[in-house]
Amino acid sequence: MKILLLEDEYSLRISIEEFLSDLGYEVDGFMDGEDAYDAIYNKSYDILLLDVNVPSLNGFELLKKIKQDGNNVPTIFLTSMTDIDDLKEGYKRGCCDYIRKPFDLEELELRIEQALANILDENSSVIHINYEVTYDMKKRKLLFGDKEIILRKTELDILESLIKNKNAVVSMQMLQDEVWGEYVEPATIRVQLNNLRKRLPDKIIQNRRGLGYIIER
């Protein structure tokens, strides 16, 4: 699971990053709202943790912008603001939770787990790629009818990236960032993609020449 953290207090940001990384989450930390906004469109995140009072673009305005763009990633506000009007503002912007500072890191862990559980319940975790092919995001299991299609880890990571960006073209750069997290040769990405496409029926993954790849549903 990938988490974006927007927090301009350095020591708190590092503490949260280290804590969540130890739990197995992949965390990208930012102190500037504009930088965080740009990152959201360069990488697919499962949850956002946003401080409100940060440079350039505050947390409220950041969430407003991505909601206007049609991005509904679950969002938790982390803030020292205690006024009830601020709480109302957070929920009006579309957050799923609101944690007042100071807070215990274990409380944050519970809030994240609850937010993800609300989004990925047992039913919604099963994605119907087409009328015969389904993918369970929790169990990481791909089925063609009742038959499981066994995929390698990298192939699963590529498939999940395409599913999360359904009906949108995923570029080679996006796949490199989301799957490998570092530079890899384009030929390596193409080989992995071709291997995955051979394991899937009905040409589910389409190539958009010069742009990238897409699963259309």
C-alpha cells in the first residue's frame, strides 16, 4: 500500500514515515502542498495523510483540487486545529477522517487500517476486469472463470498498477516508478508486460503506441 504524507514539521514527518515503513507501507513524505499535488498525478496512492497548514497549498485546498479532478483517494487530515468549524471544513472537503495533534502513532495506524477497510471491503476488493476475468486486490488472486492464473510478483504489481489506473493510459515512466521504484531499462519493462499479456485472455491489456498501456473496462 502506498501512502502520501504531507507534513511540514520535519521531526513529525520523519517519525510517521519510519513508523509506517516499519509496518510495511510505502511512504512518500512532502512538506509543500504543491509538491504533494504534483506527486499525486505522477504516482497512484492508496491513502493521503494531509496536514492543513503547509506551504504553497494547504491541505484543505489540496483535497478540494483533487476532488474536482475526480480523484477519490481516501484522505485523513492530521492537524493541530481544534475549532469545530475546522473539523466541519475537513469533512466538507471530503476527508474520511480527522486526527488532532498530538496523537499516538498507534492511533494513526488504526485510523489508516479503518479507512482502507472502508474502501476495500470484502466485496469491493474483487475487481471485474471483464465478464470472465476477476482480480482480488486483497488476496492478489487473478481468476479466469473458476481457474486461477498464477502470476509472478512483478507481473502482479504491473497488473495492479493498470487496474488502479483503469481506463487511463499508464506510461512506461509510471510503471517504472510504481512497480520498480528506480530506473530500469525500458526493454525490461516491455518483457515483463509481454509476459503478463501472454498469461491473460482476450487481449485485456492494450498497447497505445508511443503512450503506454491501458486496461479498458
